[in-house]
Amino acid sequence: MSSKSILIVGPFSPPITGVSFANDVLYDNLVGYKKNKVNFSFPELKENLGTFSFRKVLKYILVYRTLWKLFKVDILYITPGQTFFGILKYSPFILLAKILEREIVLHVHGNYLGTEFKNLKGIKKKIFKLLISFSDKGIVLSQSLRGNLTPFIDDSKIFELPNFVDSNLFGSDSKETEELKLLYMSNLMEEKGINEFLEALSILKNKGVNYSAKIAGQIDLLNKERLLAIIKDLEDNVEYLGVVKGNEKRNLLWESNIFVFPTYYKMEGQPISILEAMATGNIILTCEHAGIPDIFKPGVNGFYIEKKSSESIANQIEEIYNNLPMNSNMINFNIDTTQKEYTIERFINGFTRIINY
């Protein structure tokens, strides 16, 4: 057992997001280290990500009472947000760790940090750079995302650690290849492409394409009534399931055969949902965006669709519809490769190598 101890600071579930899930898995599966955690997730706060509010400040003040934990560890591992305030709220931990000469490891789960830095001006830009530059090591999800950290951390100290798939999803369940079964499983927010997906379903319905579609995820409160009304108009073909977990999520992924994820979300990184869909034998329709090209190859794992284009989504689905049984090789390839390459064990081993470097 290593004599090192680590403090994991970042969001933990609930709610379940890519970052909180990764932190949950890391904390539960990392062995050989003394470990502790500080939770920066406040599900009761419904404000938009990256915004300032006094309620958030009060919550963070309560969290800062746990700074004493830094005195008992060797390593501070943080998974901050990608905005100015997303970094600033971690500053007490970063600054105290620096004073105490603790090793600081910063893990970015997205592709917006570099853009935020470019857009900042004056004192905010200087503070942003200073705080991130205190990191001894940086972690990104894949090769194309390294540029988010190169303004702050020496390239030799930036490491790539791909996401993973929950082993509970693994298996070799049979896949339907006779009927078109579509799945959208993500937050129902504009930049994730939900509007374009629903418009595409309407186009397919008007063309007489036979399909069933299931939608799962939390609805953006600002658009809830409008989205539910659109889904109701398509209810003969479309079912909204809300947030799904556990066996319900597993069954949903295995029952589907096309996973549609038309994201252009500015903070997107390397979506775990795409890996989950591949591991359960789905053909992927997604956009060439953020770190997606590092885990997805068009014509191998699925097909690219144009950003913000319902016509592109509809046309690609219709093309697959006309040749669905011919795509069984793609389905099997996605299952085999993803279940081998994107495991929790590989994630933990990769993290351990970085920490010990």
C-alpha cells in the first residue's frame, strides 16, 4: 500500500453527471492510497452553471470549513469547472495546498477552459492563469483537449486519461436489427441538440419512416413545457422517460440500436454517454465536436451529423433505416472494442500511473 494520501475535491453525485460519476468511481475504486473527499455538488441549487449567486457563495463558505483536510494529505486532486467562477471557487484549496507544498493535480473534463481563458480580460485573466498554473500536473480526457491546459502547465506534465464505461452495462445481450429503435439520453438542453432531434423525428414521421424513439434525461426547466408539448405531438412514436438509472438505463441502452447525440455544447469533453451507447451495441450519430473525434470514427462506430441540422439527423437515420440489418458488424465492433478499452480498471490504473509519475 502506498504511503501517499489524496484529497479528491469536486462534484460527487447526486446529481449524476460525467464529472460526478467519474469522481464517485475514483473514490470507490482507488486502492493503495489513504483518501478523503470534499463534495462541491449542490443539487438543491438550480442556477445555471458558471454563474454567480450569493446562495452559491454561502454554500461554498460551508465547504471551505473542510480545508483542514489538506493538512492530512500529500496530494490535492481537483475537478473544477471551466469558467472563471468554476476555477475561483476552488481557490482556497489551491492556495492552501500551494502554501503547504502539497502536490496539485487538476483534471479538466471538457473543452471550454482554453476558450474561457482567451475570452477573459484584465485581472480576471491574471487570476485565472495564476490559479491553474499552481498545478503540478494536469489531466485531460484525450489528445485533442490538451490545448486547454498548455497555457498554464508544461506539456510534459499534462496527461491523457480517457473516460470509462460502468461495467454494469457490459454484456452480450441480443440487439434488434429489424426495427428502428432510437435513443436520446442526455440532458434535454438546447446545446445538446434536443430541438434538432425532435424536429428530425417530425420529419421522419411525415415521411412515413417507421421508428420508435425513447428520450431520457433531465429537462432544461426554461424549456420544459415547450419540449413536453412537442413530445406529446409525437407520442405515437416517442416516449419520454425522465432520468433513468441502474437496470432501467441498462435495459434502455440494450433495447435501442441507434444512439443520437447531436451535441454542440460549449463545455463538452469526451461524453461518457457515447461510450456507454457503443458498449451496448448502438450505432452512434453525433457531431464532430470537442473530444468526440478521439473516441469516435465515422463509418466505424457510426456516422457524423451536421451541427444544428435536423435535416442531417433525419437523412442519416433514414439511410440507416434502409440498411439496418447491414450494420450488424458496426454493432458488434462497438460492443467488443468499447468493453475492452474503456473499463473502470483501465481508468484507475491510468490514474495511478499519473499520480506516481
